[in-house]
Amino acid sequence: MLAELEKAEEELAGFRKNESSYRTRLQLLERQYARITEEAKELSETVQQSEQMNRHLRSELNKALQPRLMEETQPTMMLRRRVELLITHNKRLREKIEELTISQKKRNSCFNTVEPLYFHWTSTFRLEMLALKRRKEDRPIDTLSEMESEPESIFMRFRRRRMLKVKERKRRHDRIARTIENSSSNEWAVNARKDKEKILDVALSKKLKQALLDGSHDSVERIKEQHRKEIVALKHSANKTLADALIDQQQRITQRQLL
């Protein structure tokens, strides 16, 4: 009995020892559970705060991404007015360039249809050509007017191969001059005046055509250069306005995030 009692006491001491160790382990587990519970609460609060911040940031992002009008400030209104004026001016310049090109095409077509004045032969030149033709065909000259209107180089007898003397040539020229003065002095004067007027008209028409072509080309080039400069200035001002607006918007977003 004593042995069994001692054995039971030893087992009881072992059970008590195990119980104390189990209690200490249970206390440690309870402490760990309390600490883990507190950490879970903190983490849940942090998650809630992060979700709230996420919702706020998402709403701010949606507002920023939505297309909205910029605040109408005085510089913005002035720039917008300037852009509108430049657009209207650009449209007018394009219309003017189109009108100039159309008028230039019409002018060129008119110049092409006009027959130059030097295409018309005078009566004297026609008689000279007729005398040349008859000389080539070995036909005799019929009238005195044809003989008198024929130049000196045509009357050179290539078959005779001789030159007239100075006195004979002078006498011949004097006779032709007297005949011209007596018979058709008025006609020769009128023809000479008409020829001179025609030559002047041809020269004036050529000068006018050249001046019109040069003037239209210079005006078109000047308008194109002005148009190009205005487009460059418009692009520069638009880029500057856009950059200022983006910088202002970025500053506002950063200020809201800090607040």
C-alpha cells in the first residue's frame, strides 16, 4: 500500500508539474492571441483607412480625368479671342490666295488667247515678201510700187556680180525718194506711225504682262510668308497656354493630396 501510495504521489506530482507547464503555455498562448487580436484590429483599421483613401483618390482622379472647362481668367479669355481672330484671318488669307490663283489662271488664259501685234504684216512688209518670192521664181516685178518698196539688198543682181557706183546709187535713191514723196508721202507717214504705235503697244503689253505676273507672284509669296509666320505664332501661344494649364492643374492636385 505504501508503495502504491508513493507511486500515486509521484504521478500526482508529475500531473501537477504538467498542469503548471500547461498553464504557463496557456498563458503564453492567451498573450499571443491578445497581441494577434490587437494587430488584427490595427490592420483592419489600416485597411479601412486605405480603402477610404483609395475611394477619395479614385473620385479625385475621375474628376481630374473628366473633360471640364478651364477657369475663365482674363489672360485665358484674351488668348482665346486672339486664337479666334487668327483663325478668321487665316481663313481670309486662304480665300485671298485662292482668288489670286484663279485670277492668275484667267489672266494667263486671256494672254494665251490674245494674238500678238507682230503677227500682223504691214503692207510694206507684204510687198517686200512678194518681191522676194517673185525674185526667187525669176518673175518680173509688175508695178512700180513693188519696185520702190523692195529693199536694196533684194535688187542686188547676183547673176551680174557687179556693184553699182556711188553716183548711180545716189541718183537711184534720190529718184526713189522723190517718187515716194510725190506719190505716197502721206501713206508712208501713216504706215510708219502705225508701225511705231504697234511696236509701242507690243512693248507695253509685254511690260504689263511681266509686271502683272511678277506682282501676283510676289503678292502670293508675301501672303504665304505672312500666313506661315502667323501659324507659327499661333502654335507657340497655344503650346504655352496648354503647358501653363497643365502645370496649374498638377499643382492643384498635389495641394489637394497634401490636404
